[in-house]
Amino acid sequence: MAAMKAECFDLVEKMNPSEHHTVFSTTKRDYRDNYFINSADRIGFFFEDGALDENGQLQVDKHRSLNKIGHALHVLCPAFRRMTFSDKIKKLVRSLDYEDPVVVQSMYIFKQPKIGGEVVPHQDGSFLYTEPLKVMGLWLALEDATVDNGCLSFIPGSHKGGLINNLRMIRNKATDGPSCVFTAETPTYDQSKLVPVPVKKGSLIAINGLVVHQSETNTSDRSRHIYTFHLYDNKTAKWSDQNW
């Protein structure tokens, strides 16, 4: 964990904010530029809403400005690669009946103090679709995740009902417009059913691709750094060519 945090710090130190102008927000669904799609096989830097002014200039210290870094940390960064492909992870994934697990994306999420953005309720299968749907996220707390600093919350049993509204984010075939579009409106979830799951530093949560989950805005003065990556089973499921 210390090695991943140190490597992340170095990435941000070397990052030139003027070369990265994309804000990440799950509440706005704005995919008008190609920066997000082009980050699939490289390291992209995504800022918190409000971190950049109207000219794209950084308004706060860059170490406090980022929402996340993604999406190929597991390929390009040694500390994250060691974690992702460790024997512990391999043993865990195979124990959950993944016969040919393939990692498709990885992210470092900061959840900055006071401003760390909300991640609205969603199913990972909407963004990483396979047929049949066999997708899993592994979410590692690099710091204590509490109710105050934005731990995960889940709707128990929600993975049993399939992909709600068949909501998917897919590549836009049109030559103009956003790079990705959604196939349906976001479902209305019963917020009263969400159960917060605070965990200690070093805890790992395995997230079924169909379970509804979210995290609230970080209202505390403590960050909530995590490393997460997603995989699917290439033996029993087909990766959709419509995925971003």
C-alpha cells in the first residue's frame, strides 16, 4: 500500500496540469472529448469539479485537485502491477470461479478532503458489459474508509435482478457529439436500502458487476485513497465491442 501511494504521489508530481483538462463527475455524464476513451491504455488525470477555471487553469494545489487517475495503472506502473497480479489476488479471483480473468481497467481514487465528489448509485456492468455479465471490481482501501469520508454503500441483493433498465454506456457511432452515450435513463434507486460499509486500511471489497453501489461526498478533513481494478472472465463471457 505504501508503494502504491508513493508511486501515485510521484505521478502527480510529474504531471503537468496544462496537459490535462478533463473533469470527472458521475452526476454530469459528460463524455464530449476523447480524453476518457484514450485513457484506456495510458494514465489519465481527472480533476474534481471546480478544480479548473473556465480557461482550464488549476485553482488549487494539484495534489488536492484530482478526482482519480486511470485507467492502465495495472500495466504501466510497477507498484500497481505487482498488486494487481499478486498471488493473493489470483487465488481470490479463482476462488470466485473466474477461469480466465482479464483485467480491463484500473483507477486510483482520491476522494479529496471536503470536496471528494459523490459517486452516484450504479452497477459496474453498465460501463463494463459482457455477455453473460461476469464482471467484478476489486476495491482496496489504502486509508480507512468511513461514513464521513465517503465509504462504499451497497443495496443488498441488488445483484440478483440483472442489469436494471438494461442501462449501458456505449461508444457513440456518430461522427459528432459525445464519445459515449447511454442507452437508457438512470434508474431511480431506493436510497433507504443503501447500507454503508466502512472498512479499515488494507481491506479489500469484491464487487459483483450487478450490485448497486455508491459513495457519498467526502465531508471530512481526511482523504479516502483507494485503488480499484475491474476484470471479467474471458473463458465464460464475451467482452462487448461497444464498451468504451
